[in-house]
Amino acid sequence: MRHFLTLKDFSKEEILAMIDLAVQIKKEAKKKIYEPFLKDQVLGMIFEKSSTRTRVSFEVGIHQLGGKGIFLSSNDLQLGRGEPMKDTARVISRMVDMVMIRTFAQSKLEEFARYSKVPVISGLSDSYHPVQLMADYLTIKEYGKEKDLVVAYIGDGNNMAHSWLMLASKLGFELRIATPKGYEVDAAILADAQAFAAQSGAKIIIGNDPKSACENASVITTDTWISMGQESEKEQRIKDFEGFMVDATLMALAKRGAMFLHCLPAYRNYEVSEEVFEAHSEEIFCEAENRLHAQKGVMVWLDRQKD
Ligand code: CP
Ligand code: NVA
């Protein structure tokens, strides 16, 4: 049995196999063919943070696979009143076939998985957002940009930046991350990525200059400057991130026809200008839709690994 808590645990071949499954599932879904790969299975969906895309895409996804999703908010669960994660895991995993969790510390996900009888999928933690990266890569592939891929990530060294590090270092493409000073990626995660990059041939460039990161990039991406849980730092962060908005000037440095991706929700005229966002809205909302297809690929793949 495998869990999907971070891309760190997967080989290039495994990641691409899940993407291939997603491509196949999406193609059929466009013809309204929904193969019941997970017939009668139940996905427990535990949320300790807000969500639009993750909730809807997992709930619709499991439904289209022939199963059912149950939404479990920590506000309603005993988890929210202090029942330990490990007890929650031992109860819920006896009743459902797969679990998705959105939480704060990555260690909470790991604790749940350690005590779970069924596969556990991360729906985001403070450290990573791996299902988002599956959707992002599926979108890059659909736009035919996966060859000679150079991704520039501009902004906070957060869960999205960490997930890009894992994807790039596993698949072997070039990733440039530009953050303001003091908002760099986690050193341990970077060290892991560099070790994987040494094997895959990925090029990882870390810096504080958005302009040099964007030069000739084929994909530019960013994320909110204020992640869930950081609301009290808002004012300070807005000051510290000055000069890091992806605007037309930064986009003009990229390769001709470069994509702009954003995991959403987007805060216009903070991390991305209104102009860039609207000019690339087709790509961005295709990326959002691909959450549905990519996660179906992940769920079917995990189900096939069960003992
Ligand atoms: N991108 C993403 O995970 O969106 P939600 O927070 O709406 O789920
Ligand atoms: N970095 C953001 C991603 C939201 C999908 C957050 O953690 O809030």
C-alpha cells in the first residue's frame, strides 16, 4: 500500500504513470465515459483548512470513478476538539477506502498515514501541495511545453515552491526560484531536491532576483504571498514582497509563448498583475480543471498498489 504525501516518495516513472492515467481518464471524461475504477469505494476528505478546488475536485472525482466522497471538516470532527490524529486515523480508515487530508504540519499527515489501513493523499500541508503539481504538470504537457522545460517560480518559498522543487528534481527539468530575502525555501527540502537533481539531471537555481529567474523561462508561476495560517503576517509580507509581482515586464523576459500558471486562489496586483492573470486565464483555469483529472489518476494508481 502506498500513500501520496509528497512527490519525494515517488520515482519519475511512477509520477509519469499517474499522469498517463490522468490523460486517459480525462480523454474519456470529455466523451462522458466514466469508467467505474473505484466502484462503491468511499473517500474520506478531512479538511483543517479552507478549500474550493481541492474539495470540489476530489468529491467530483471519486463520484465519477463510481465511488463516494465524504467531506469531514475539522470544525465538526472530534479532531477539532483534541482527539488525536492517530485515533482519528484508526477509526476513519476502518470505514473508508481512501483518505485525503488538508492540514497544517506535514507530520500530521505522516502520523495519520502511519496509523491508517488505507492510502492517504495530501490535499496540502504547510510543506507541500503534491496533487496541485500533478495538475500543473498535466497542464504543461497539454500545452506541449514539457520538452526543454524551464520553470520560474517567483514569490514565497512555501508549500508550492517546495512541491515544484520535488517535481523538477524528480522529472529532471530546470527550475529557478526567486524569493525575497528571508522567504527562501526550506533548507532540508532543498537539500533533498538537490540530491534527486544530481540523479535526474535537473537544474535547480535559487536566488532573489525575479528578472534573472524569468529570462527565457517557458513557464512562469507564482502563489499567494500569504498562505493559510499566515494571515497575521499580511502587512509585513506585502512590504517584503515588493518587486515580486509577476507583471507584463517580467513575462516579457520569458520565452515567446511562455505559460503563466497559478494554483489559485490568486490575489490580483499582489503576486500577479490583473493584466497577466487575464491574459493567461485559459491556462490558469485549465490548470484548475486538471485538479479533477490528475487526482483521479492518483486515486486509481494508489488503488492498484493496495496489497
Ligand atoms: N489550489 C488549491 O488547492 O485551491 P483550494 O485551496 O481552493 O483547494
Ligand atoms: N500556499 C497556499 C496554497 C493555496 C492552495 C496556501 O498554503 O495557502
